[in-house]
Amino acid sequence: MPKPLCRGVYAITDAVLLSDDPRLTHAVEQAILGGARLIQYRDKSTDAARRLAQARALNALCRQYDIPLIINDDVELAVQVGAAGVHIGRDDPDLATARVRLGEPALIGVSCYDRLDLALAAERAGADHVAFGAFFSSPTKPTEIRAPIELLREARAALRIPIIAIGGITPDNAPVLLEAGADALAVVSGIFGQPDIQAAARRYAALLAGGTPS
């Protein structure tokens, strides 16, 4: 069976916005019902027991809906819960190590910030998708490296694997990213920081489907 491609709404959880287990699971389900095609569990805390319990619960939920669960940074946590894959950055284990631990079927994404050379190297090393950003000011990562939109056009011409755009993406500014070549929109507060999570996810999904957000 071929791997699912990283395309569409990529909803990323946030430990501040979703601090308790029942709210986290409910919020992720609402995002899926709104059209999220991938879920990333992101929690930078040192509470290993809580992270394990939450990741297990989310993995069970995502499997119920046949949606891949990606674990941010933590390869061993992804192994423990049987997640679909992992997303790694510059301070995480390298791609080769992650592939050995998770196996060929795993989805492995790589953060490439504002650098096409990192994305080209990641593709050569076997990454399944790459992420660029932040493209806009982000409440989740206010000091994050900023990437120019032209980078997406350059990456689209040079890469064969899916491209994720991240960082301050809203339904209003998302169209320019899609036009420039993004395959997926990674969204944190634009979904999980909204009062109606399902409706928020649906607005992004409508853009990716070529429609107009309601």
C-alpha cells in the first residue's frame, strides 16, 4: 500500500492551547471532522508520562478516522505509540536515524526553514515531505525564521516531494501560499485557537479544495 501524501490541512496541536487530555482529543477530532488530513502532536514539555498517554490517545483516534498522526521531534515516542511518522528539525535526530527506527512505511517530514538547500538534501536522504516557514508572523513561534514566498516557487520547481507551508497562516493569507506551490498548510492557532475548531478547519479545507471559505 502506498504511503499517504502530505497534502491538505495539516493541523498541529499546541500544549498551551490544549493542555488537558479530554480537550486535546476532542479538539483533534473536531479538526479531523472539519477536513484536516494530517495531525501532528507537538508538546515540548518534559512530562514524559503525559506525552505518552496523549500520543497514544491521539494515535487511536487518528487510526479510527484513517488519518496519519505525526509526532513532532520525538522519534522514540513515535515508535512507542506506533504513530504514522515523525517531523524533525535541525536539533533532532537525523533523517537516517529516524528511518532506521521507524521503518520505510513511516512518514518523515523535515523542517527546512528558509533554505532550499536543506530541502534538496532532505529529499535526497529520503524525506517524504519538507516544511518551509514561518511565512507570516506566528503567535506560536514569534521569533521563528521568516521565509519569503518566492521560496515556495523555487522549491516547487526543484522538488518532487510535497511541500508544507507553516507560520501564521490564516484563510486570508493562505491563497498566496497555495498559488506559489504549497501542497499542505500547517496550522496551529488558526485551528486550535478558534472557538469553533471544526468550522476553522473547514475554512482551510475549502481553500485547498479550490473553493471559498465560508
